Amino acid sequence: MAIKRCPASIDVVEAAKIRIRNVFRNGLPVYMSFSGGKDSLCLSQLVMNLIQAGEINPAQLTVQFIDEEAIFPCMDEKVREWRKKFMLVGAKFEWFCLEVKHYNCFNELSNDETFICWDRYKKDVWVRKPPTFAIRNHSLLRPRIDAYQDFLPRICSGGITVTGIRTAESVQRLQNIAAMSRAGNNMTKRNQIFPIYDWKDNDVWRYLYLEKVDIPEIYLFLWQSGTNKRQLRVSQFFSIDTAKSLVKMDEYYPDLMEQIVRREPNAYLAALYWDSEMFGRSTAARKQTEQGMKEKDYKAALLELFSDMDGNFQSKHKKYVANRYRRFFMGASTIVDNKDCKMIYEGLISGDPKLRTYRALYQRIYGRYITEAKKKEGLQNG
């Protein structure tokens, strides 16, 4: 889908304020997702400024934090800090420590694709203890079955949810929000609004700097360890975004890796293979390691994987993902090169439970094909 960008007469900060004011003017309950990450902090500071200016009513606001157990200590501290801030201005803050499903990239070696946060059967190896004030259960939750994306819409159905999602984070988000705007919609079917959807990375960091918002130290540690600005993303330890940085963080949190491995034994793989195809890495270190090696025939490797679907993909969801990849590969087999096949192969090997890599590959390969076809057509007509 072609996406047209239109310049505006106001900056992104003012545009976000207008969107937030409009949400509160409906008079409905407003639920704000909070994680303690950089985007979440921007949205929270915007909301806090409007509350303190008397422009929105804090009594309408419920801030919600889904505590996924395996988070950095500084993220816990930052969320506690903002919990106090919101409660002091009259907003409600819900801190959930629930048995929800979470995809676990380390479980690619086993048949279990999910990590259960706050697993009642693994209390002795929890990464950390839940706060005493945390909400531990809910009547609308299906414990050990729901992901938080299933649970939250149920408890927020009577109001509007604001979330710090940005289109700069992925091509898929850009396409989805562009499709909403094209259809004349202002929110999703789940009554979600994204006030900072059009902010770039530089907008985020500039706003945090100008507003003097204190950020979790993990961002500084990641930056000091050489992480690219575009990759400064923090999430639950067993997500692919964070898993690849766990080894680097061992220097800053000496006891953390031991806690993590106790909770998830396969996490030791990060120390051994974090810079390999297992985690979809393509760094200079990996290129140097593989230098001089004969280039792998990834098309043949894919055909070998797909020739034994039951043996190579043993769980229901893995088979579903693999079937999507197989159909895509078969359909695009005449236009893909070895580099494309490598990306498809590594998407399968490193795990793609939410099909993010799959969608990006689809866009990349077919987008390139269409562009090249138009160029050829233009040359022929010229």
C-alpha cells in the first residue's frame, strides 16, 4: 500500500496534545498503557503536563502497567516513581502481576512457545517478587491462556485506551495506522488512540531532554555498550529485542544473568549464540566469524526445513508460522535471491511468533519486485 506523508502546520508535540485533549473531552474513562520505556514516558509526560495545566480531568484516567516479571531493576523503579506521580494528581494506577502468556525466544529449542509470567508453579525461581500492592488476579482473566493483549481490551471496553505506539518502530505499524486514516477512522476497533504515532526517534529523545524526564538507566547502559540508537528498545527479557542484549548487560547487573538462567535455563544460549543466526543477527562480529566460509545455499536449506514440517516444527503454533513462511516462499521462489532466502530461513530459525519478520519480508521482497517491474516498464515505454 502506497503511503503519502502530508506536512502539518504544527509540530508533533502540539499534535499529540490535541489528540489527548480530544480523548478526554468525550467524558469516557481513559485507560493509558504504561511500560516505563521511552515512548511510554513521553506519553505520560504529555498527559501529566495537561493534568497540571487543568486541561484534562485526572479522575477519568486509569494508568495500567502489565508487569511481565522478567524486567530490569531500573524499569521496576521507574514504574514505581510514575505510579506515585499519577496517584498524587488524582489518577488511578493499576499494577498487574498476572499469569499471562509471553512469547519466549529461548523456547525455540523446546515444544513450549510461551513464557508464563508469575507462574504459580515456579515461585521459587521468579526473577523478582511482585509488589505488595500489585493486582494478582482478575475475574476477566483466563490465567495461563491469555496474553495481555487479550486481557486488557476486556477490562477497557467501556472507555478509550491511549498507547505510546509509534509508526517509526515498524513498517507494519505505519501501514496499519495509515489504513485507519484512509478509512476515516480515528481509533481501532478496540477503541485505541495513538497520540504520538507520528513521532520519530529524535522527537522522542528531544522531548525527554527538553522536559527533563529521567529515563531508566538501562538505556544509558545499552548506549554505552554500543547499541545503535535505532535498537534502544527495552522489553521483557525473553523477547527477541531484549534477549540479544542480555550478555552485554551482565557487566552492569552482575547477578542478573544468574537469576535469568535459573528462571529460564535456555537463556544461557544468549551467551553462546547471541551473535548468530539463532537470533537473526547480522553484525560485523558475525560477518567476521563467518568470513572465508562457503556461502550457504539458503534456498536448499529452506526446502530441507519444509520437507519435514512435522519433525522440524513440532508445536501447533510453530507449524502455523512455518506454513505461512512456506506459502510465502513458494509464491516468491522465482523472484528471491540467496540473500532473501537467508532472511526467510533466519526468520524461521530465530522464531517469529507474531509474524513481524514475515510481514517485513513480504513487504521488502514484493515491494522490490514491484519497483523493479515499474522501472522496466518505464524503460520499455520510453
